Amino acid sequence: MSTGVIVAGGRSTRFGEADKAVAELAGTPMIRRVADRIAPAVDALVVNCRTDQTAAIREALAGYERPVTYAEDPEPDEGPIAGIRTGLRAVGDEYALVVACDMPFVDPNVATLLFERAEGHDAAVPRRGEHVEPTHAVYRASAMAAACEDTLAAGNRKVADALADLDYVAVDEADIRAVGSLDTFENVNTREGFAAAAERIEAGRR
């Protein structure tokens, strides 16, 4: 079984007062667009969020084609590494695709590739040049949850720092391009970026 984990507990400070996770992007709440995009690659969905977000996100995901579990942050505002830890704890021991709620162009073909590459390892993490993409990766849930916990206990909050404890495979840009688009990594976290993304989506529908 494969699971998708969407991390949505951030405060959206660059987006303004509204919660970008449920803001409508070309007529669809952004988190629903992310969930719909990864649906072909997963059997179930876990959403990590703050308690005050759950009702709105639940409404945005009403009727979703996969079972949905909500993993609320016990302590909000600890950063994405804490959100990943909380989300993965709700998964169990299988592999899970972790993505942020502000990645509306996430590519299911890239997700499938990462699941394939992760087999037999703790993770498959995209690498673009010298940089990895740990918030768009597949992890063995129990291993990454423990690594995140250890990293937080050491006083670090960078998701990439948790990878030091894992047996992970780096998936290079050329491999990503072979199956999908590098747009899969694009974050939309400002009003300007949101408007530009909406225009692209609408243009693709014409």
C-alpha cells in the first residue's frame, strides 16, 4: 500500500491572512488540487495540519476518491520537519509520498518513479544540482518519522538534516525529466505566484 502525506500546517505568512491550503486556485482549493494530482500514485491520503485548519480542509477534500486521515500537529508552528514527522506517524511502516500543500503541479508520474526507487531503501529523494527536495520525496514512514524526531531533539529544523540518518537514493533531474515535468517541485506561496499559477491552469484548459 502507498500513501500520500500532504503537509499543510504552515502559517502561510507570505500569502497574507488567508490559509493558502484552502484558497481557491482556478476554482479548486489548492490542497484539493494537490490531492487530486497525486491520487493516481497513492492508495490513501494523510493530511498534516493544525487543529484550527481541519474543518476547512475536510470540506475541501469532501468526496475525495481515496481514504483520508487527518494528522493534527500536537504543537503547531514547529516547521515542516515536525509536520512530516506527525504525518508519517499516521502512516505506519509502509512507503509514503510527502508533498507540501502548495505544490499544485505535483506530477503523479514523478511520484510513481520515487516509489519505485525507494523500494529496499529508507527513501527516494529528488536531487537538482547540489540541492535535494526533501519536501517532495518518498519515505519509509517509520524511518523518516524517527529521523525527524531525532533531528528536532537535536535542535535542528531543516528537513534535509534528517536525511543523514537514512539510507536514501537520490533521484537526479534527468530521471525526473524522463517521466514528467520539473514543475512538480514548484511552490506557490505568494499572492503573485498564486495568480500566475491560476493563469497557467486556466490556459491549459482551453
